[in-house]
Amino acid sequence: MPDIKAPTSVQAAARRAYGTPKHGRQGYGSAGEDDGPRDPVDAVRIQGLNPRAYPEEVQAVLADLMAQIDHLHREVDLAVGRQGWLEELADQDAVLPVFNRRAFLREVDAFLESRPSGDLAATDAPPAPGALALFYLHNFEALHRNFGLAAADEALSYMARTIQLGVRSTDIIGAVGGAGVAVLLSLVHQEAAQVKIDALRTALVSGAASHDGKLLPLQVVAVMAMVEEDGTASAQLEELDGVLRSALSAADRP
């Protein structure tokens, strides 16, 4: 999920999503425009009316109504554009370029609900299930102590970006709190999922993030479990977190 840039204005947000409005509020175009009706009478004719058949007073009223309708259409476009931007912003983590915990759990729950029922899953060729993985930056606090919070956050962002580049666009990535990043590998069997998780962890610990010219080595612990079709995203993530805590305790033992 890419970083979401705040629009400079509501108008700018709608322009990006829907294009620049062709007409100003008070009329139907200016001398520099190449398309769109240039005359209120032409605008009315588009609606199936022949404005020349009416008195000038009626033509003026119809033209004013068309101008108001045009303005309302643009206002709706602006509102829709801003709503879409706000929805994306609400789903993004405050620090990492991935889903926040709430959005991640929502998307995983949607994946679980889309899984086939028991009868369909029992066919000769059932679809591959999916795997839930949890990556933890084990030396986040050490990076914080030695280099500062900005450096630790950059190391965490590096981990999230590396994971994002190493999985499919259909997989779901989310920041789940602390120094943890979770990934749902959809429609994959256990062996392939484990190979992918191991490869991602190897890439993370063999590389290094940097901040202010200083290399930031990463110590990453990763655990994985296959998704359970009858469970919730929250419950499965909590169970996986218990496995992670055990792995962290084992990593801390001399």
C-alpha cells in the first residue's frame, strides 16, 4: 500500500480523481476551452429542449438552472474524491506504508469469509488455503537507544517495504503494533508459504537500512501459521503472537 499524500485542497483531490472541471460556476466555459458547451442555450439543448422556442425570460431561467446543475455535479465529484482520499488515509498506518491494524484485520476477515464452504472445500481439488506470518524487528529498542527513534522507525519502515516488495499484490500487509508487521499470504500451501517467509527473513537480516548515513542492521524473528477457516483474524493473530513470544524468548537465551 503506497503512502497517501494529502491533497493541497479538496478541489485538488477531486481533480486527480475525476479531472479538471470544464466550466466555472457562473457560466459554461471560457474563450480558452476547446470542449464543452460554450453557450447557455447550447447547454439547454443538450437536455433535449429547444430553448429558441421559449421567450428570452424562460431561456434565462433554463440557463440558470443548467448552471446550478453543473455546479452541483462538480460539488458531488469533489465530495466523492475527498471521501475516497479520507478512506485510504484512515486505513494506513501512521508510520509504515502499509495497512494499520484495524484495516489489516478487516481485510483478513474478508478473506476468511470468502473461503469456500465445507462441501466445496472437500472437492477433489480444493483451493490452496493461506498463511498468516508475523515479522518482528527484535532489535527495535536497541536501535532506538543507539541511534534515536527516527532511526528505529526507518529500520521498521525498511522491513515493511522489503516485505511489501517480496510478496504479491494480492497479499495483505499490516502494522499490528509495536515492531511487528503481519502478512497474509493468500491461496498458498504450507510448504510454499514457509519458503517465502524464510526468504523474506533472510533478505531482511542480510541487508541493512540506513539513517543519516549510518547502517542499521536488522534482527528479525518471523513465525507463520496456516489460516483457520472457522477462526477470526483477531484470534488467529493473537495465537500467532504467542508463538512469536516463545520464539523471542528462545532467541534471547544464550
